[in-house]
Amino acid sequence: MPDSISKPALRARHVPRPENAPAPAPISRGPLHLAAAPAAAPKPPKTHLVWQDQFVKVVSDENLSKAKAQAVAKKIEDAARFDSAQHQWPDSKPLGKQVTVEVLSKKGFDALFGGDAGGTAGVTLGPDLMAVPDTVATKSTPDDDDTLAHEMVHVQDERIGGDRVDLVPTYLQEGKAYVLGDSYPIALHEDANDPALRGVAQQVGNVTAAKAQDVIDHYRDPEAEEDPSRDGFVDETTGALYVEYLRTRLNGTGVSDTIPRLAKVIGEVGKGATYEDAFQKQFGVSMKDSEKGFVKFVKDTEGKPAERLKGMLWEKYLPARAAAEAPALKAA
């Protein structure tokens, strides 16, 4: 079985943590990070093979039925196809390799983090390994589909970008994954039963320019995801707002094919280009100018969530009260 803890490039989908819940402890990600690892590094749960096909291997630390494992595998394969279609990868050959999915009990999932996983809905531990809580198999909500699509974005990014993918800012990687994750339940016509979309709409509608600048400045390196002082949900959804800003507002009118262009950026970075050069080639503006424009856009629309989200993915999910009153929510 792959060693969950030693895999590089931890990428997790964060959702709002329950009130007063502690932040999950950072995961030690191998030799490059040993200096920052806790004294007693968390141990990966022991798992066994439940079912596999050419694309997905499902392992678990509990008595998961073959039927449920097959259902999870199908969901993952469907989510992967959706993500691939949105990205329009120029070279999709690296995407065909089998991925191992750990379907874990709460105890097992928490063990990955050395404590309560808090608001982590799923985690990608490398290009061939991801872990999800067993609720994906036992309950299967629209938000679970969102999580699977989100994590498969990271799998695809890491397979295309290779070891250089972490040269792409974390806010961009997580933002793109959040956008595609949220898009998936909508494409499946599950959005009416997905309250998480309303929560994201309210969050991105009310985030401040100060927080947007903080995310741009400090949510860039992979280590930022492991910083327990940060709120992963706020950071990731702010990154998602940036991606939607590119699609709907950059250069005044937006770049409608932002996701395929970002896919090309990742591919070019994987082949040796700098992120800055690859970004400018695809979008016609510098990375820094796009970031400055984004923060200004957020500043100009503070207190105007309906105006901010006009034409964006979450526009119709913004609660009417939030659109009218713009309450403070995770804004500072």
C-alpha cells in the first residue's frame, strides 16, 4: 500500500470547521519537511484492498463492502472525466494511470492529520493517492461529489505538472480545484440539494480586500496549507474567487476559457517554464497585474456581494439577505 504520510504535495479540500473545532495538525510530507515535522509524526492507518479496476484502487481501514467500493470508484471515474473535459488538457496521456483511494473511518482519516481532521473534506497526497472519509461511501451527498471532483483536479494537476506543479501558487491550485469541485454538482443537477454552494457564495461575496491581499501574499507555497493558524476554507474559496475573476473580469470582460488556459499553464510549468511566463503567455497580462486587479476588484465590491458575483459560478446561490445586507462573514 502507498505510504500516505510520506507522499509529497498535500492538497486538501477545506470546508467550514465546526465552531470551536481545532485546526488539523500539519501532515509531515517526507524528507524535505522533516525539520518542521512534529516530534511524533502521525501514522497512516492500516488498510486493505477492497476493489480495483484499471483506473481506481479502493482500499479501506474498515469493513467496506465491495459494492460500496465499486460505487466510490465509479464516482471518482465520473468526476475525473468531468475535470478532464473542463481542463481540455493538451496531453492527457499521464491521466490514465491507476489512482489509489483510501476510504477511511473517522479515526483513520483523523490519523492522517495527527488529530481531528476538522474542516478537511478530502485530501490528495500525491499524483497517485487520495484519501476521503467513509461518508463518501455511506451517505454520498452532492458535497461528496464536489470533494471528489476537487481532489481529482489535484491528481490531474500533479500528473501533468509533475514535481514542478508547486511552482504554481497554492491559492491558484486550490482555487481552480474549488471552482471545478463546485461546478460538478451543478453539472449533475444536484445543486438544489447542496447547501455548501450557498455557503461558498456567501463567503466569497463578503470576503474583504484585506483578506484577498493576505491570501495572495501568504497562501502561495505548499507549506501554507499546513499552517494551522490559517483558515483553509477562507483561503481556498478566495483563490476560487480569483479564478472566477479571471474568467469574468480580467481585462474588463474576462477570459471565458480560463480553465483550459490554466491547464496549459500547468503543462508549460511542468515542462520547465516559469509560472510567471506561462501565465502571461496565456492571459496577456502579468501575474502581478492580475493579482493587483483582483484585490482592487474585491475592494471595489466590498459590501456589494450581488455585484461582485454577477456572472460568476455562485451568483444564483447567494442568499437574498446576504446580497442585500452584506453581513460580515469570515471577512477580516
